[in-house]
Amino acid sequence: MIKVERSDPPEVFTRNEGKWPEDWDGLKDNDKAELKKFLVEMFYGKCAYCESIIENVSYGDIEHFRPKSKYRSLTFEWTNLLLACEVCNRSNKKTYFDENIPFVNPCEDDPNEHFNFDFDRATLSAFVDGRTERGKITVKILDLNRKKLMQYRSWIVGMAIAALRNLQNDPEDQELVRIVLSCHDQARPYLAFIRKYANPL
Ligand SMILES: [Zn+2]
């Protein structure tokens, strides 16, 4: 998870002000699509929680940070909306939310205060641990070290580290410079790890 700057609300919020439908299902399809497009841009097409690229393989969800089933008044609250992958949102989080230990919110919290992002060189594994109670519950409920996610994440992070190491051995290689810099593009997955372990600066 990385910190994401929240944009101003999209036009759909001004258009619907004071006349939102009763519930989420009542929202017009084109309004939902506009909202989704805006969130995809804001999160660079990645899951707010696990930083996987969503749109390569699925559509992704408009995620209510505080579940709309429990916090009806936040159904159409811009600051309550994130973009999430289906595994984090539908399979793992579902409607879980504990007001006393809320999940870490990438738009409101600094994820680095709540998580350790680690790469184990012996096992080539990129895993995340909670540093705080909120970090711990986020990792646990969202299962942020789930097997498939960790396999793919470890491979990407390992390759980025290898590219950086090669560059350090051959600093004039412009192709390697481009590869290492491209790992840091906002749209790349698992930046929390890449920034820590494959930072060329
Ligand atoms: Zn996810």
C-alpha cells in the first residue's frame, strides 16, 4: 500500500448533490461508470490495498472504505470511496469494519507508519507486516500475504532489485536506467516495496 493523494470529487458529485438515490443500486450506470473511471485514474488502475494492477485481468470494484451496509450515510461520500481488487474487497474484506481498529486508509494515513514492507533475500519473498494494531488487522483481514499475491509480488520486486544491482555495476547502461526508472512509475505494482528496495537514488 502506498499513500494516494485524493483528487477533488468528480462532476458526478455536483450533478447529484441533494438528489442521490436511496441506495447504491439506485445509482445510474453512467454515473457509476464515471465515478469508476475517476477512481481508476486516481489509483493508477491499482488496488488501493494490495497495489495489484486490476484492469489487466478484471474490472475492479468501487470500494466503500466504511461499508455502505453499515454506514448508509457514507454511501455517496467521496472520501469514503476507493478502488479495490475483487479479492481484497469481495473475498476478504466483505463488510468487515471495526471502528475501534479501522483499516489503514491509503488516502488518509501514511502506510509506512502502519506497515513494514520486507523483501527476504534468502527466500526471495516480498511480505508485509503490520507495525500497528491497525496495520495488523489490515494485513490479516485483507490477507495481504496471500499465496498468489505474494508469489507475483516477490517476482516483480526481485526483478526490480536485480535490475538496480545491474545498473549499479554498469551505471552507463541507458537501457538499465530506463528499466529501473520504469519500475517507479506510479502505475507500476507494489511500489511500497520497490521504493524501499530498488531506489536508484
Ligand atoms: Zn487488492
